Amino acid sequence: MRTFLIIWFGQLISTLGSGLTSFAFGVWVYLETGSTTLFALNILSWTLPGILFSSLVGILVDRFDRRLVLILSDVGSALTTLTVWALFTTGHLQVWHVYIVTFCSATFSNIQWTAQSAAVTMLVPRQQLGRASGMMAMCDAVSMLVSPALAGALYLPVGLGGIVLIDFVTFFFAVGTLLLVRIPAPPPSAESLRIRNSFKENVLFGWKYIAVRPGLRGLLVYFAFLSFLLGMVDPLLQPMVLNLHGPMLTGFVMSSMGAGYLIGTLVMSAWGGPRRRALGILIPGVIQGVVMIGFGISPSLVVIAGSIFIFSLIDPIVGGSSQALWQSIVPADLQGRVFVVRWMISKIGLASSLMLAGPLAEKEFEPLLLSNGILADSLGKIIGIGAGRGTGLQFIVLGVLFCLSSILALCYAPLRLMDTCLPEQA
């Protein structure tokens, strides 16, 4: 656990810096363009590398020293951050530059997530994987809690350039801690030795491994659909609150997400999650769907922030249970190639929804609840009318679909009962 904790601390500091830049990028693009669709394109730029390069990333992580892969991914992220700072301070930064830099940063992040997920299995006892997953999620939780509020407060006094420079400095913590440790190489499994010299087999291996295991296959499809639904949240939620309250209060509202997520990760880190990890994914998923309806049921900032808080509180239990389940089932030396399939499928769902979220909000849902909209005199009397209320209706629809998909997943026995099977049968 000592090595794991050292790595965890470095990634915690680095994730805080990355959260500052991510929030500032979104604010800058939206304030420059005023377009939800162009705002969503920046999120799409973050998503595409997970689709395009995942198979190669999996091979890279399984073939090479995972510590070295983590170091190189952090260095790459630092250089892309420095590029933004140089463009901004010289007055040359354009919106399309942000998209390219986001794409490059996401490529390195994809490598880092895969290597880190695979490395944890070699550092932590199997029975502690739930707690380790909770602690890794805590990095994101602290970032979600602190980074938006801090970035919102810093945006006016120091600007995008100052925030990006802070992010660059935090990468030194991540690289420095990695230089202090060693990560054991996983012992080769029979499957890994069989396909070692076949590039085609290595690329296709993760897909084949999941395809013949009904439980994992069901889990993959379930999270793919959830990714599609959740992909509409980011490009809709932040612009909706920005329109109402500006960058600073938006930062604090988005920090409610981080507050809930942080508490959830603390619970998951101390508890380790339910013994039946599949149920720890699906039952909270039903609750999350109900809570998501609250994102749009009222224009009240308190209701929106409270719903975000509860949803995020549950999320580490779902994510930690899922991560521990995959890590328990998949042999350590195969995890890079298998885990990138998870990443790729979720990003495909996310990319699809990102392309739809803005146009659906602006052209379909928003007009329904304007003062002269079709639903203004019916549903509008319940959830309100005016700017943002159509987006609220969109959130209600998403919440209903989220809840129903979790109920259907509970009805699929190979997924619901996969904890009770041997790893080879899962």
C-alpha cells in the first residue's frame, strides 16, 4: 500500500491542476462563442482519443513498464498545458486551438488511466481493490470539489493563462512521486504468451475476452448506454447555470458535484463497497436515475445543486464496485487490453451524445418551454417556462431513461449474479 499511496498523492495534486484547466477551458470557450454546441465540441475533443487509440494504448500498457508509461503520459500532459499558456500569453489562442490541445491532453490521459488501473492490481491485495478504487476516485472528487470553485474565483483576477500555468506546475508532483517508486511487472498468463507476437490478436484480444463472458458483456453494454446518457449532462448543465449566475457561482454550483463525490469516495475508501459488487452497481444506478430528474425539475439553484450532490455521492459506489469487479476478474497482465475496450465503448457512447446534446437542447427542447412554446401552458406550469426550462425537460427525460436502464440490467441474470461465478465464468 505504501507505493500505491505515494502514487495516489502525486495524482491527487496533478488532478487538482487539471480540473482548474478543464473548467477554465469550458468557461473561455462558452464566453468566446456563446454556443452550447461549440462548448460541447470541446468535450467531444476530450472524448475522441479514447475511441481512436484505445487498442494501441492497451498493448502499450501491457507490454511496457507501467511506471514509465505513467511518467511519459504526465510529461506529455504537461507539455500540452504549456502550449496553451504560450498561445494565450502571446494573444494567439483561438477556439480551435483549445480543441486540439484538449485532444492531445485526452490522449495522454487515456494512457495514464489505463496504466494506473492496471498498476493498482499489482500494488493492492484483491480484497482491498474496492478501497483502492474509492481512493483513486477521491482524486477526481477533490478536483470536482475544489477546482471549479477555485477556477471560477481565479478566472477574473488571473485569467486563463494564470490558471493554465498553475496546472503546469502540478504535473511536477505527479512525475516526482512516480520517480520514487517501482511498480512490479505482472506475471505472464497463458493467454498473454499465446498472442504475444501477433499484433492482430493483441488488438482484438480485449473484445474477444469480453464477448465470451455474458456478465462482462452485459456490464459493458450497460455502462455504454449510461455513458450515452451522462454525455449529455456536461454540455448542458454548465451552460445552463452560466446563463443564470455567471462563472463564479457556476463554479460553486459545480463544486456541489465534487462535495458529493468526495463524501462518496471517503465512504467507499473506508467501506470497500458491498460484497455483491454487481448489485453495488445496479441498485444505486436506479437511485441515480431518479435523482437525475431533479437536475431539471426546478430552476432553483438549491434544487439543482442538491440533486447534483446526491447523484455524485452515489457515483463512487457504482464506479468503485465496477472497477473492483473488473480487476478481480481479468488477469493483471491482460488488463491493459481488456480495460481499453471499456474505455472505448464508453467514449463512443459519450461522443454520440455530445454531438446530439447541444442541437437537441437548442432546436428541440428549449423551444417547447419558451413563453410561446407548445408545452408552456401544460408542463410549463409545473417546471416553469423561459430560457433553460427546455434543457430542464431534457434532464428529466435523461433521468427516466437512466432509471429504466438500471432496472432492465437488474433483470439480466448473468450481470446481476456475476459475483457468484468464478472469474472464468463471469
